Amino acid sequence: MAEGRVEGISKVTGSGKYAAEYKVDNVCYGVIVGSTIPAGEIEAYHLDDAKEVAGVLDIITHLNRPSIPAFENEESIKKSGFSLPVLHTDKVFFKGQPIALVIAETLEDATYAASLVTATYKQSSFNVDFDTTHPSIPLAGTGKERGTMDAWSNAAFVADAEYNIKHEVHNPMEMHATIATWVSKDKLKLWDKNQGVNNVQGTLSRLWKMPAANIEVISEFVGGGFGAGLLVWPHVLMTVMAAQQVKRPVKVVLTRPQMFTLVGYRPQAWQKVKIGADKDGNFLGILHQSKHSKSVYDNYREGITRISRMLYKIPNAKTEEATVSLNLSAPTWMRGPGDCSGAFGLECAIDELSYQLKKDPVQLRLQNLATEIDPDTQKPWSTNFLNECVEKGAANIEWAKYRKAQPASVKEGDWMIGYGMACGMWFAGRSKASAGIKMQKDGTISVETAMTDIGTGTGTGMQNIAHDNLGIPKNKIKVNLGNSNLPAAPSQGGSTGLSTMSGAVVAACNEFRKKIAELASVVDEAYKHVNPADIVFTKNGVALQTQGNRPVSYENIFAKNNLEIIDVQATSGPGEERQKYAFCSGAAHFVRVKVHAKTGKVKVDKIVSVVDAGYVVNDKAAANQISGAAVGGLGMALTEEQLVDHKLGCVVGNDLAGYHFPVNADAPIIDVSFIGKPDVNINPAGAKGLGEVGIIGMAPAVANAIYNATGKRLRNLPITPDKVLMA
Amino acid sequence: MRPFTFQRIQSLDQASARKANDGHQCIAGGTNLLDLMKKNITVPEVLLDITKALPDQIETTAKGIRIGAMVRNSAAANHDLIRSKFPLVSKALLAGASPQIRNMASIGGNLLQRTRCPYFYDTTLPCNKRNPGTGCGAIDGENRMSAIVGYSTECVAVHPSDLCIALAALDANVIIRTTDKKETIIPFKDFHRLPGETPEQDNNLPVSGIITAVDIPSNQFFKNAAYVKLRDRESYAFALISVAAALELNGNKIVQARLASGGVAHKPWRWYEAEAFLKGKNATLETFQKAAAIVVKETKPLSNNAFKVPMLKGAVEVALQNCLNA
Ligand SMILES: Cc1cc2nc3c(=O)[nH]c(=O)nc-3n(C[C@H](O)[C@H](O)[C@H](O)COP(=O)(O)OP(=O)(O)OC[C@H]3O[C@@H](n4cnc5c(N)ncnc54)[C@H](O)[C@@H]3O)c2cc1C
């Protein structure tokens, strides 16, 4: 097992600071007031009572806020790409939409005063009912169609069914928070919870029409993101406006109920999957259709059907999608966006087909997996060991021995036992990023990038990669992350973090070796002509591996070059390999469930996940990602559902008692393993991303196991005990 | 949160005298009250910290056991006497909340915790219990968690406590101190109310009333008692359905039975008819199934909670069966 996280001690001792925890002199507090109607216009604010509360400094509304340059008029708002022009409109699109920010000396004052703010509205009609609305929304083709639908109209076996997934909420442990301060008239500094400091910096630069260099964004520790931190949300803009208004640093921390409406969620989705096979189980064709909810003011869309074009060899494939606009806040990417929902439809449908075919679902998948060529782009996969994941997973859970082909055939008292499996796949991306290395006189280095570590282990991975490359002991490698002043990097998301950073860190290591050779040559000429790869870093200095050692001390290097610090930066990104190959990570998930015949209770008592994510840079952090994703998958499968009241037009039960993500007691021991074969084409580390793939396919594996246990095919998530009982 | 004054109370007399004043409210463990205050559902002007004034011991009495109102839920659940002679109480307590909350929560506070109906918990939604006259949001809204017996057109909320289900089953008594320094005893079945026309009133605690203890009479149910709770996740969730079952057996013959449920009504609900049916019967699966069928005869589900009927039936059967293996 690898050693723990670089940030582990800071996190468990509390010395690591999350956005809201920074002490900023003269800070005051903002509390958001949400609209109490789902649609309409604000006619008037009633602020008098709130203003009387001691300590209230100001209340900003759309009538008195400092204006955001990019929100000057309708036209510029459209161009800004920011869908909710917060405090720059009198329109209300959803209940809970921020309509005012109360700013006070203390959080308590602001909170109390915010409770006294009211508004009168002109109400308009609204719609928050996805289920009754989506049938009337037309589908449109998406992705590349293959073959024809006629070609398989006579398929020997066809599974054809509809699947539904409820609206799910990220709910990271850490509430979103922003502290904003105008350091000078044209310089802004933010401590902000997000997954990408450069993205926040760039967005604010666009909206305030000021140079990005004048905006510093710090997000050093992030208490979970799951996608909610990939966008800049209205509260961030409100905090910046407030700081402008009161000319003081302002802190805004969302409340837990606000976390349900102000930072996105996984949209509600409907799917229909029709898949056909010949009598031997070879897939002939698929029609995958989906619709998901979105907000009336936003154009979010996620590719739910994409996975059906990638995973299996299917000669005829057609995918169609649509979105359904509702008076709810905007959804966003949530762990495994699109594919996670799509895999539920696809992988359940394949399971249904397997029972029709009387074929083991493991065999059916092995027979049809497209491990050579990406069926969608027709490019060869750089690496795809999904078949090995399936084989290894089946072995680890002893599928052949325990899984019975006949549903509802294994009982222990009132408990029915069943096994299920499903596959997941996620594109293995990589972006361009920069990293820097700084060496101090004592020979310690720091590896730096603006990228955030949202709990994924990116920092630890970077340390591991630098250690592997330079041979400098890990305790002499510090990692600095999450500050927009550090070398630029994209956001931590889409499972691209480590894949992206590995390239940048290796490039920085190479640059560093070159620089050291150059600096050492001032001490010893021999270094002029060395291959930088030949340099070894020792306790006190550098030496050469092959050309007769020739040690040079750090002391000498710094002294002779008159340096206080050695500082390099390098940038690296994907290249031609993306033209030649398709890249993916894959996972096979196996679960064993117990279903109680009399009460409908479902207990997942074993999970096996086997993942192909290329070379595993840090097995502890990687396994941690996969088991966390598995628990997220359990939530999707069994417990998570945001209730929406169609008559009142809003979400209800917006707290952690009302919204049920799983707790530890719901999770069995999760047996995680990796194929571990490097993907030599993707990046220098050979590591493919693995943040999303752990959740993709988990929910269908559970649903399939419930079918195997009970003979009940449950196609609507979450599968709460009531659904099991009433099926 | 509205600014409030915080007063440390030294004696029960002081507590009940002050509690009678407008805007004064007691705080014990605070696990429910603080949530309600943060959400502006309860806005007291004065908080009376009664933690030092309340008894916090568990004692045996001539008739049974007395649990002081300030005994923490976890202390009660892990107490030897409760575990050995009143295991139903321990089981119910351990099925509730989370260890952290149980460490803070008091016995008195547990009885007085308010419903978890989502409409009650959000001041922007209609709720007759929180704001009389605004209507019931749940009755034709999200009522999956709501009642299936004893509700009214004004309110369909359920009482959230697990402990109270066990106390109802065991015929506990609530010991109350009021300003006139008299000790009032309210039998558990009469302590909580049905919503009727006044859903804002959860219980019959007098205005100046302080709960000082809960008495549980000695009983022969300790060998065969079970608590079954069905919920949306394995811990830290309120009951969809819960069943407290207890049998006194003579060989295989049921001398006496107790059955109560949570998640079904505005108050802890006893299934008297099924209890009467069980009396004198043999403790067999068939008997239990018949008892469960009698239980569900009384129920009348709402638009979104028809599932509670079969779930209740199953839970009653399982709870009675579990009594035999307790
Ligand atoms: C997330 C969460 C999950 C939970 N899950 C469960 C669960 O599954 N099952 C369950 O049973 N409970 C559950 N609980 C509720 C918990 O059991 C109660 O909050 C707790 O028992 C209340 O006790 P307390 O001492 O903290 O009461 P407080 O919050 O201090 O008080 C509650 C009320 O009682 C009044 N009060 C307290 N003591 C007295 C007294 N002696 N005399 C007169 N008035 C008094 C207060 O004025 C207040 O109105 C949960 C709570 C939370 C927050």
C-alpha cells in the first residue's frame, strides 16, 4: 500500500484551510435571500424590518447593486454565457432564486435580518413536473448514427423498456463559500470553494471586464465537489458585488438548504432503450433515447446516450436526446455526468436481454464488448481492458459458483439473495496544463500548479510522479495547489486531473533537470554536455549516473549562480495521439444483494469493482476514489431522490435528513482492484482518469442484482423499499 | 436566528415558573430545538437551559423503573437495567438518529421532538402545524412519509420518535412538574395528540409543564421483545414504518402481547385489536400473519404512501417473529 495523502495531516488536524475558514481583516457577512415563488417578477422589496437589525450594513437587490459590466443589458447578458444574471433582473425563474443579499457585521445579524426580508411578486404560471411534461417534448438525433434501424427489425431477441432516474444532489460535505475582497479599485482576491481557480478567475475577468491577472482565486482545500464546483455560481458574483458595495471583504457561505438549489444537481432523466440480438447473443442494434430536466433559464445538457455508442460492438445504433425546461434551478455535471445515467438504461437493458437469451450476463458482455475499436469514432482504443475487468470481477465475487440463472431462487429465511453486474466506461481525457518546480537551498522542492485537489489525491499523485522522475525523497517534495497565481491548469473534473497533471509534472521535471544541468555546469563544466536524464539528485547535491559521478553540491549550485531559489515551469498537453487513438477508462461492477421479501428492504452486502485506469499512480488514493464512487452509486441506486412538489413548484426536504445519501452503514466492504496496465499513449505516466468510472454502472449492477434476487425488474431509481414491495 | 436570552435554570420550580411566560422555551440536548430555531420555525425570546435542573438518573422504583428526563439517549440505551429488563427501550433508542445525536439528546426532549414532515420544516411552505390556517402541503403533495391512520384534513404528519414507540408499547407514564409544584402523571397513550382541528398541538403537556421523568412499569416482556424499523437508509433516517413488538410467553402460548408503530400516525400508535387477538394464541407464524392482517385493517393510506400498508404488515410479522429469537 502506498503512503497517505500529502494533505492528510493538514486535513485531519484542521490546519488546512477551506475557503470559509480564512481569517480576513474587517470581513463582514452576507446571507442570501431566496425568492418564495417559482416564477414571476419582483414588484417590490420590503427591507425596513431587516434594515433595523443592529449590525446590518446594507442589503443589495437588483435595484441598488453595483452593476456587473457584462450584465449591462439583455444583449450583453446573453453574450456573457452566464445564464442567471443574478441581481440584474426582476425575473424569477425558480423558487429560492437569490433576490437579495443582506450584509452585516456578524453572520448572526445577517442571518436574522435575511429572515425579515420579503418581496411582493407578480406571479406567473410555472411547471416543475418532469414526468408529465417530457412526453410532449420531441427528441432529436445526437451523435453519429450507425447502420439502420430496419437492419435489425427481425432480431431474434429484443429488450425494450423505459427507465427513470430522479433528480440527485451533489451535497459535498463542505458548503460552497466565497470570501471576496477588492484589494484595490481594480484588484480582486477571492477565497472560494471551487474545482478550478483559473475558471473562476477567467469567468470573473469576463464578467467584470478586467484583466485576469488582477484577480487572485484561492481554493487550496476543497471538501468534496462531485462537479458542483466546476461552475461559477450566483453566490460568487453576489459576494464580489457586495464587497464592491460595502467596500469591505465579504464572506458568503451557503446554507445546506441553499446547497440544494444554488450549486446544481444531476437532472432527472427518462430513457428508453431498445436493444436487439441474434439467437447467439450478438448485438444487432440499439435505439437509445433520453430526456433530462433543465432550468428554463439555462441550457445545460448532458449526453446520456453516448455510452451506448461506445461500449459494445453494435452494428446499428441510433441515439436521440432532448431536454425538458422546468422552473427549477439549473442542473450541472455530477460525477459521471450523462454516462452514469445512460449506463443505467443500457446496462439494465442488456441484463434484461440476457435473461431472454438465457445467457449469463457476464458472457453476453464479454462476447459483445468493443475492446479493439471505439465503435463511435472508429479509432482503435489506445488501451481498453474492460474484458479483463469483467473476468476478474466475476472471479473475485465467485460469480460462476454463486450466481443463479433463475431469478428468485436463492433464499435465506425471508431474505432473497441475488447477484448482478454491469459495466461502466468514461472517456479518458487529458488537457493542457502547466506545472512548476521550485528548489530551495536545502535541496527540498515544491511542485506547483493552479489545479485544485478536491479530495481526489491529485497532489499526492503529483508528488509520486515527481518522486519517480527525480528520485528526490517524498518527504522533500512539497505540493502547492489551488491558487490562480500558480502555473495555470484546467479545473479538476471529468476524471482528467491526474492525466493532465502527470504530463505537466513530467514536463516540469524534465525542464528542471535541464536547468540543473545548466546551473551545475557553472560549477563543473562536465555538466554542459550531459544528458539531463542522467542527473541523480542526492541528499546534498546532484551527481551523474553514468559519467563518473561528478558530485556537485546544492550549496555550490546556488552560491556560484548567485541564486536564492531555482524555479522552472513547463506546459504539456495532449498531442497527435488523440488523432490516432480513442481513450477510455473502464470498470466492471459486481454486487450481491439481499432483499427482504416482507418489507422490501434492500441490503447490498458485497461490491466488487475492477477498474482499467491505466497505470495506477497511487493505489491507496485510487482505491479510495473507486470505493467513494461505489457508495455514490449505491445512493443513486437505492436512496437518493430530491423531492419536488409539483403544485407548489419547488423542491422539498432540502436538508440532510430529508435527502438520503447513503451512510457508512449502507456500504459493505468494497473490494476494489485495478488492471494496472499503463496506457503508454495517453500521457507520460500512463495513467487514465478514474474519478467517474467508479460510479458509472454501479446503479444498474444493483438493479440487476435485485432482479436476480426477486424476479422484479425495477426500472425507476432510486429503488426504495416501497418500490420493491409494490412491484 | 432571532437574538434570544439564555438563562441557566437551577431548579424545577424555577423552570416551570419561567416556562409559563410567553416566548420562553426550555432547551435540553438542543438537537431538535436548535434546528427549529435555525430554520425560524421556533423563535423563542428566552431559552431556559434546564440541563442542570432535571433529574439525570435511572432508578428502580416500587413499580418499575424511572428514567430522569435529562438522561441522554445513549446513556439510557446502554444502561444495564434497561438492556436487561426493558430491552425494547434500548433497541428503539439505538434505531434512532446517529450516535452523536443520541449522545446529546435527552429523554424528555425525545418525547417533545417535532415532526419531520418536510412542509413543517420549510417556512416558505404551507403547514397548519407550524402556521395554523395556511393549509396542509403534504396532504396532496409529497406525503410518502406521512400518516396512514389517525390523520385529519388539517395535518397528516407523523411523530418521528423511535423511543416513544417502545414507551407506548410498555405503557409508560410521563411525569410532569407544573407551577403549582404538583406532580402530574400522564399515561403515555394520552400524552401525544392526534391532529384533529389543532395540529399545532403535538401533546398534552401543560403550558408550565416540565417533564421530569418517564416511568416504565416492570413487565415480563424482556425476554421476547423486538423493534423493527424500515427507513430510506440504514442509519440517520426517520422511520417509514417501525414496529415495537413484545410478547409474554408461557411455553409457546402468548400470555400478553404489545404492538405499537411509528411512521404511521401523529402519535405513537398502539394496535390494541391485534394485541387482543394475540392473547392466548400460540406463537406461530400463522398467528403473527393474522395479527398483522388485523393491524393493517385500520389503515387508510394517502396518495403517495400506499406502500406503507404492505410494509407495515411485513414489519409486524417480522417484529413478532424476531420476538421469538430476541
Ligand atoms: C438528523 C436527525 C436525525 C434524527 N433521527 C431520529 C430518529 O431516527 N429517531 C428518533 O427518535 N429521533 C431522531 N432524532 C431526534 C432526536 O431524538 C431528538 O432531537 C432528541 O431526542 C431531542 O432531545 P433533546 O434533548 O436534544 O431536545 P431539545 O432539542 O433540547 O428539545 C426539544 C423540545 O423539547 C423541549 N424540552 C426538552 N426537554 C424538556 C423537558 N424536560 N420538559 C419540557 N420540555 C422539554 C424543548 O423546549 C424543545 O421544545 C433525530 C434528530 C436529528 C437532528
